[in-house]
Amino acid sequence: MSEIDDNPGGSFFSRLKAGLTKTRELLFMNVEAIARGIGPVDEKVLSELEEALILADVGAQLSTEYVDKLRAAWRRGELPDVEALKAKLRQMIGETLAPKAKPLVAAAPYPFVVLVVGVNGVGKTTTIGKMAGWLRSENNSVMIAAADTFRAAAIDQLAVWAERAGADFVRHKEGADSSAVAFDAVRAAKARGTQVVLIDTAGRLHTKSHLMEEIKKVVRVIGKEIPGAPHEVLLVLDATSGRNAIAQTKTFQEFTGVTGLALTKLDGTAKGGVVLSITHEMNVPIRFIGVGEKIDDLRPFDPGSFAEALF
């Protein structure tokens, strides 16, 4: 069991709570200030909360849905003060997130192949390194394939992460065919009995279809070597991109069949509500969330801990 699950006061939970400070302040500072001035919850407080939810990138539809339910509870006399309102909202947030909290399970038959995709700058390379560290802590043998061959710096960075995590590493020279790197990695993993293969890919603009087609080629090549692979297509999203993450998810899902999400940079945004927005609008589970640069700053997504940190 991960630290976030069994030790709410532990270091990862503390970093998550600190990371969500901007979102938490956006949601509640104005609401609480208004409530202190007028006493109990009223329509003004509810309207302010709805606006704050939208600004935190929860999404207009879900924000309205939450506030409509809160308004109904208020009219029934169930929300005498802001603390009661926050408790009710926390409950609803937990109910929204719970169905999409499905951890990555690297199951046999091995090797279990994970293709990692995403646009430039989302933290894909570091996410792979941190995933490798988590998988190794769960007693899995891991191989990382540097199939982002367009940048030598990306290959070198991934090599450092692989060494840090204790994972095997497969690389070709800069400019090599990405599919060839992926093919060599899965073949080597089969020969060595490696349990998990993490395949990096070059950052693709989700609006450039010809670049997305290159990822489809990698998928085809992997599938020919290991029928059914990749077993997971993990899309890395930058939480600071807010609602743009929804558009990225839709496009990558169309081209690559995304099966899971990793949300990074939750420690630097007031748009932490995007976690709710993605959960509500996309039928894709959130596998991991990241709150920093250390190897243990990526953990399986836990909705209870997220809701607790948000409040």
C-alpha cells in the first residue's frame, strides 16, 4: 500500500496538500470572506462558489451540477454554515473521483508494455523515471525504452532516470526510428524476462495529425512483437494547462486509444479542479498524480487523499 493511502500525514500527502494551496484558496477564500460578513450560507455564497469552481477549471457543467445540489441541500436546511457547505462539497467531489481511481496493474503475461504519450513540456520523461521508481518499489523489474529520438538531451535525461530507478535502458542514436527502439526494447524484455517495459515517445502536438500517425506506427510494431501490446497507453497531462488537457485527452484517445492518465505539476497551479473536469468528461481512469521533481513525487491517484488535501 502506498504512503498516500496508509499515512495521510506522510510526506507525499503533505506535498499534495501544499501543491493544492492555490486551488484551495481560489475555491474558498472569497466564499469564506463573504460568509463571515453575512453569517450563514445564502445565494451570494453559492454564486461565488460556482464562479470559483469554474475559475479552478472544474468545468461549467460540473460546477453548476455541484452548486445545484448544494442549493437544494441549503433549502432543506442542511447547510447552516460554510463548514457544512465544504463538507457536502467534499463528499460530492469524492463521489465524482472514486469511479476513476484505478491504479496501474502490471499484470502477467509479461512483459507488460506501457506506451507513454503526451505533448511537449508536460513532464513525460520525468514521469517515466518516477513511474519506474514506483514500479521497482513494488518489486517489478523494469526496462525503459528511449523512443523519443529527436532530442539527444531527452535520451540522456531518461538514462539518468533509469539509473536512478534501477531500471534497464534501451537507446539508439539521435534521429533513429522510434519504432525500432520500441521493437528492440520489447524483444530484449522478452529475452530477459523483464516484467514491465516503459516506452517514451517524442512530444506530439495533439493538433498535428501526421505526428500522431507516427505514434500509431509504434503501436503497430509493438503489437506485432507482443500480441495485445501495448497493454497501457498512458497520457501525461500538465495540470497547469487546465481545460486544454481535455482537448489533448480527446485527440490522443482517438489516435492511440489512451487507457490511463498521469497528471503532473499539481504543485504549481490554481487549476487543480481540472482533475474533476477530466474525471467528469472523459471515460479514462487517472493512474498517477505528480507534485514535484523527486523520484517519489509521483503516486497512484487516491481520490480520498485528493479531496482531503483540497479542503
